[in-house]
Amino acid sequence: MEWRHALLLLGFVVYQAQQTPPPRGARHIPRIELQVDDKGADVAPWASEFILLVDRNWSLPPEAETLNGHVAARFNVDRDGKISDLAIVSTGAPEPLTIAVRDAIGQTSLFQTVPSNYPGDRMPVAVTAYYNEAPPRAALRKFDPPAGVYDAHRSTDVTLPRLVHEEKPRYTPNAMRAQIQGSVVLGCVVDVDGSVRDVQVLGSLDPWLGLDAEAIKAAKLWKFSPGTRSGDAVPVWITLQMAFTLK
């Protein structure tokens, strides 16, 4: 495992984790973006298993493995786990990729029932599968710093915190199997004692297979020399970017 140095620049910390993926031969897999109408239920275990099963069920003829594009689909998951009303709603991909997405989703029926506390008999799900292309980066979520905290991006009279101890974010096994790469963007407060608190995900990479959570977990263990204003330590809001890269 190899780790690159962390940089602090204008309140923006970039940290990159590199990890050698498990052998996959020449087989390519899609990047799955998933939206679930959770209605307040914990659907993360369901979503994680769904993504991995689509991966396992993914199949393309060898001559189609150099194709690229994305396919969006919608469906319902019945309480017993059966997938119904599967429909391809948009596609920016050649027909073999559309067929592969439809077949991979259809073969996951009866793999896992919906959460027992899900309020309803059917759980609506939307999926976009990206093949040999990266998903577009969503706009960062806006989050105002808590009251009494200086914003490193806006406060010109504040000396920025200086990183003195870093913890390495880790790939989860499931995220490695799904070959997810990219960055988690976090906002957080560096307190007057140099500790990190109030960590928020501003730009998600992977809410289902654990990389967002691992980035948060690592950030909370970082230590800084605190930011200062007129010589006094003050709490400062900074932005962290943690990049996960498979070699």
C-alpha cells in the first residue's frame, strides 16, 4: 500500500489513498450510481449487496468490452426481494451495454428482502451504470460553518491550521471489489486544540460501500496546529479532499 503526502493549501487538504485491487483479469465492471427511496429505513446493507450482485452478474461479449457509455434504469423491489417493473429510462450507450444492465439487474431478484422496517410493500430504486466512463461530479453540497467558526476560504485575517498528524483512510473490501475510485470532499472544523469536529460530506464518492464513511473516520483522527486570529487560537472551517485510487 502506498500513501501520498497530505497538503494544506488555502484551507483545502488533499489526501490520496492508493490500493492495489484484487485480480480481475481482463474483466471490466460498471460503476453503479444508486438512488433509493428509503422512507427513513436503513437501506445501506441492501444497497451494498445490490451493487456487488450487479457486479457479479455483469456480462459482456469480449468484442463489446471496449465500448463506453451509461444506462439509467428504474425498478421496484417487492417486500420478498423480487424486482418488478424494470425499465430502461435513458441510455447514452450502445445496445450491448443496455442489454448487460438490464440482464444484470434482472438476475438479482430474490437476493435480499427489503429492510423489515421499510414502510411499504415496494421500494423504488433508480440506477445509472457507467461503463468505461466516469460519472459526472455533482456540485458540492453547500454547508455554512457553525456559529463562531471562521471560514478558511473567506477569512483573510485568520492564519490557517497546519496539519501535524494524519490518519490514512482505508479502502473497504466491497469498494475494492467494485473498483470505485475518486474523491470524497469533506468540510470540518479544526478546533482551538487542533482536533477535528463537525465533519460533513460535501461531495460524496460512495455512500453505500463505505468510502464516504472511511474518509470521515480518518478525518476525525487528524490533528492540527490550530488556526489563529490576532495571535489567539480560533476554530476554523476547512475543506478536505480524500482521493481513493486503485493502482
